[in-house]
Amino acid sequence: MLVLITYDVNTEDAAGRRRLRQIAKQCVNYGQRVQNSVFECLLDAAQCKMLQAKLLDIMDAKKDSLRFYYLGNRYENKMEHFGCKQTYLPEDTLIL
């Protein structure tokens, strides 16, 4: 299923900047960054719960915000893209 993960981390102090880097690093391991604090991740249920647990462990619930949007398996009809960044299909092979 495609999961859209968004986050807002308070970076007023060094600890917040560290949390921001750690959250981004975990999300990069599971998906594609589509905007600064937005990732599209193609996950199964177990991977989703594991990533969610990791992110919740990193974040500070009193200062930060984390959102998961579950777009499911038929996500192609639920997304539209406009603008300069080239779109991609999560199932396609990424060449780095």
C-alpha cells in the first residue's frame, strides 16, 4: 500500500534538528522524498507498523507532529501532480 508520511519537527534547538535528521533518514530508507517533509512509501502492513514505531520513538510528541495518510493499493487514481518536479511510479525501478 502507498503511505504518505508528513512531519513537522520543532528545530529551535539542537535536539530538534537531530530529530529532524533522524526522521528523514528513516523515511528515506522506506520511500521517496517528494517534498521537504513529505515521503511516499510503498509498504506492506508490517513495514508500515515498524516504520511508524521507529518514527514515534524518535519524535517528541510535545513539540513535533507526524501524519500517516494511507492511500492503499489503488493510489494512482487518488493522486495528481502539478509543477516542476518530475513524477514517478513507486513500483518502477529507480536508477541512482
